[in-house]
Amino acid sequence: KSTNQNMDIIATLTKDSDPNKKFTNCDFAIFPKDAEKFNHTYRATFKYEDDTGVHTINWKFNIVPPTDDTDAILEIEPDKNSYQFNIDSNKEYYIYFEPNKEYPSISNISYSYNIDKSEFEISYYDPNILLLKTTSKNGGYITLRANGKEIRFDIK
């Protein structure tokens, strides 16, 4: 983190745990437990030991948002329980649930709506982001419930 604090790791992905089966024996990924910010630079230090000794690798990285359209990223914070968004039809929205200790990833999803089910789709983008697509031409709404939050999307 930019505060020079150590991060708690929530998950480590290796060749054996890679769901896409693309990692080799030398590949791995780590996922921090704490919420990170889009477009914020972080510094990482990785120390390891092998047959030749102890090694340290340092690098910087930036968490890239899923889209350049910042209006299409809807952030859901842990300390607020109710949201209302006006959204456009025929546009993709990325609903980012900031992880916390109670909900490190998205869970307990349900929804209600007053439009035809064929006019919208909600899918996982990653463990903390849902992707919402709608094609409703007549307006309407979708109410999504997840992680103890209620989020209403009014479609323009």
C-alpha cells in the first residue's frame, strides 16, 4: 500500500488453483484482503528463497478500472446500505462492491424488476464487480440486493 503497511493476503492463485488452467509451475497471483483504489499506484516487495539464496523483487503497479468510462463504474461502500442510480439503456455498468471483513467478495445476490427479464443481464465480472447490461426501451427499474445492500437502478 502507499502507506508502507503490509497487506493481508486473501487468496493466492497457483498452477494447481488456477480455474482457467493457464498458470505454469512458476506462475502465481496474490490478492490483497483490503480494498484497493482504481488508478492508484502501489509499491510491492516480494521476498523469496531458492537454492541460490534469498532474493527481493520490487515493483509498482496500478489497479486499472474495468472501463475508461468513469460514469459506468458504480461504487458500493460498506458503510452505506441503500443506493439509487439512474442508468441509461444499452450501456454496460460495473457495480463495484468495496470488500470488507464481513463481505470480502460479492455474495447473497437477489433482484427484482419491472421490465422483461430478456431486457437485462447481471453477471460476475470479478469477485467484487458485477456487470449490468440492459436493453430496456421503456424505462423501468431493477432492484439488486447483495452484501446487505439494496441498490435500485432506474432505467432512462
